[in-house]
Amino acid sequence: MKNGNTQEQGSGDALPFLEFAAPGVLELRPYEPGMPVEELQRRLGVANAIKLASNENPLGASPKVRQALAQAAQGNLALYPDDGGFRLKAKLAALHGVGPESITLCNGSNTLLDLVARVFLGDGRAAMYSEYAFAVYPLVTLAQNAEAIVVPALPPDSAMPYGDDVDGFVRMLRPDVAVIFIASPNNPTGTWVEAAEFERFMARVPAHTIVVLDEAYHAFQDPALRIASGRLMRSYPNLMITRTFSKAHGLAALRVGYGVAHPRVTDLLHRVRQPFNNGTLALLAAELALDDTDHVARTVELNTRERARVAAALQAMGLRTLPSQANFLAIDFGRSSAPIHQALLEQGVIVRPMGSYHLPNFLRVSIGTESENDRFLGALRQALHP
Ligand SMILES: *Cc1c(COP(=O)(O)O)cnc(C)c1O
């Protein structure tokens, strides 16, 4: 199962130590991030580029956070942060109606996925995720030499095209499945699992299997559609949720995410996390971002309005988008999206190709401000009808 892009040839060559590299790691493809604005400027010399490629908050961080950070930068940066993240953890515990012993703070919620894998996965165990699931799930699974069971997505002509098929998960369950990863809403599709369906699913998952419900896009979802994950966690100690400050809270630069889980699970995650895994400024920013509910509300309102407007404009151009409850749209071009991606880059508009997700006909575009979205739509018209 060589992935073709590795350079190592194993023993016999000049680098015999590769024999001891974890086999799962040798199979991995590194995560492909959205292209930073600076890189486009370096590569194509395009000035004034906009990035709609990593689902960041187009309004940026809360002004209250930025102000507090400017002040905090004058403080004593020589001291290690509060390792327990006491204040942030207390706020999150109150928000979720649990004790602080159920909260794990992490340097981005991706790190939390890695901790789960390190505790629960390994040789002889398996993880399950959907065909078009978030790229970090295969990464953390393979890195532990665990087996990946990839569940075929719902068909393209279904009500939730390319979405997670929770009945399919149940059908493919095996006794060695230690972890199930499900994002709802999911990245890169924007699709979601219906609340009632998820409840039926939880009732059928064995108690020895940890279900990680990744709620990175929770804030953007219509409250009427959200999974009652807090209530479900009280019935199912094997259910944990992850959230992030990188999306609706606009703090992707600072790397803060967290998990809510049974205290026993949380205790295990804490054993493998690195000490001081959140910086002082990151902890402060997350606390204040949590308090500024108006900023999150403005962000969500902009996203809901603009997501509908962009989707309608794309439809008017004859393009199909997947149903989305997140802050991005997956667009199906019905043919390779690579030339369109390139034409957009040349006009200074960075979006995300989905070839690494085995969806080479798609592009994923994050919802920006009104003017960013107009610029994207204009560049796309140009790309399609040069
Ligand atoms: C963006 C994203 C995350 C969050 O990543 P961070 O490490 O917290 O920045 C987690 N899961 C999904 C599905 C995402 O799209």
C-alpha cells in the first residue's frame, strides 16, 4: 500500500533506519492545507489575493480579543502558561453543563483527534470514518498503525449527497472498532447527519467503541438541525465531542480546540497530551472569544445570508452545490476542477481543490464577506467563460 509519493525505498538503500519507521506513517500523505495568500504572491506574483480556502472567519477575531491580546503582549511572556487552563476550562464546563474534569484543551482540535487515536488506536484495532470525511481522521488512524474502515458515502443522487451513511457504519461495524469519527456538519462536503438518525446510530454502537463527534462547524448549523450531543453524552459515556475556536470564533492563528468527554476518557487523554499545550495568549483569546457572543452571532448571520446568496448565484450559473450547514460550499463542476482552480488562482482567488478527497471535479469555497464572495463569483464567471 505505497502511496506513490514517498521517496523511501526501505532497507538496502542508504537510509536503513527507514526500516524502523512506523509502517502506517510510511503510508501517510501529509495534510494539504489551503494555500496562504503570501504563497500565491510568491508563486504567481498575484497581489491583493483573497483566501477562501480554509473556512476561516471573514470578520476576523472579535475586536475585544484583539485589544486584550495587544495588552497581554506587554505582559511576562517568559513564564509558562497555566497548564490546566483553569479559567477557560471553567467557562467551557459551564457552557456544556459538565464538570471541568470532562474538558480537554488542545492546541487546535486536530490535536485532540490525535490524542484520541494515541489512547484508543494501535495495532489490531480499527477506526471508522466516511468516504469523504475530514482528512485528519485517516492521518491519525494510520499514524497509530490502526486499520481504517472507510464507509461508503451516501450516493450522489440521495438527499444528502456524499454525506455520512450512519446505517452503513452500523452494517460495517466489527468487534475491533475502537473509534468512530463523524463530523457533522462535515468538511469537505458541508453535509450533516440528521439528529434523529444520529440518536438511532448511538443506540446501535457497542459501548466499547468511542464515537468522536467533530462539531467544528456547530455554530453555523441551524439550531433546529443540531444533534443534541450534550444530552446524548449523558446516556452514552462512549460519546465525545470536539469543538474549535478556529472557525466561528476567528482564532485559527492561535490554535485552540477542546473536547468534551466522560471524565475517565478525559483523564486518559490528559496522560498523553503535551504539557503546556495551549499558550497564554491563546487561552486568553479563547476565553474572551467565548464571552463575545455578539461577534459569533454576527459571524453566523453573515454566513447564513451569504451562503444562500452564493449558492443561488452558483445555481444560476448551472453549477451544483452540495447541501451545506457549514461556512463553505462544495461545488460540483461535472469535470476536472483543476483548470478552474488554476484560473481562479491567477485572478487572486484561493479556493480549495478536493482531489485529495477523491472528489477531483469539486472545489470547496469558504464563505467570505460580501465583497469577497462577489470577487469569487466574478472570477468564477471569468474562469468558466474566458
Ligand atoms: C477546521 C476543522 C477542525 C478544526 O481544526 P483546528 O485544529 O481546531 O483548527 C476540526 N475538524 C474539522 C472537520 C474541521 O474542518
